[in-house]
Amino acid sequence: MKKMYFTLIIATVLLSIFGCTQKHSDQLTRQQIEQIKSELKAVCDSFDVKWAELDDVGALKYYSTDMKSIDSSSLSDFQGEKRLWEGVKDIATMKIEPIYLDFIVLTKDLAISAWVNKLKYVMKSGDTLQINKKAYTNIWKKSNGQWKIIYEHGSSFN
């Protein structure tokens, strides 16, 4: 029994020492955080262009193939996202008006974006749909030098 307690104490001490050392070395500098935010801003701007151009192939490149998504009343994954993009064939034009974009950098390879846009769709039928505020919370992961969405949550509000 004493040996078990001694082993537990040693394991706790070692975990504390090495755990704290690892966390300290992973902390990002303000400059690194700003660089990551700048990279992500450029990625989001490029994604917006593909989205507004109704370029499904271009837009889907920003999603990880193992991504998950929750929007209003549906749960989805990458294949579901592809099916949603098939619906853009009924849209003639789309306009995105950015309202808010911010990032929380968690690690050098993981970040969260908070994204709010005003959207206006003009359908090929001539009908229009306007969403005054569409918010997305995306979790981005950098893999092989590219930022990809691994999780997305979207909702509309006024």
C-alpha cells in the first residue's frame, strides 16, 4: 500500500513538473497571436469571395473533410455541407456585408472565429432573401500549412 501511495505521489510530482513546463513553452507571444489572426483574416476574406461568387468547389476547400456543423435546425458533416452547396444552383447572386469578425487564438494550430454578416440572396426566380445577421462560430485547425474549418455553428438573429 505504501508503495502505491509513493508511486502516486511521484507520478503527480512528475506530471506537475513536466505539465507546467510544456504549457509554458506552448504559450504564444503577442506577435505570434497577431500573425495567426492576420493569416486567418486573409483566409476568411478569401472564403467570403468564394462564398459570394457561389463557388462551391472553392468554398469547400476551406472545410476539413472531418468537419462537423450545426446550423439552426440541422447537424451536418462535410458530405452534408457539400449537399447544402448544391442548393446554390437556385441562387443568381449573393451579397455578403461583413458586420463583425474576431479571432481567439488557442494554440499555433487552433483558433476560433466569431463571424457576423448581413446576407442578401437573389434567386434565379427573382425572389430575394435577406438575412440581417447571420453569425458563425468556426473552429479552425492548421494542418499541412492550411487553415481549415473543423467545426462550424451558424445561427441567424435580428
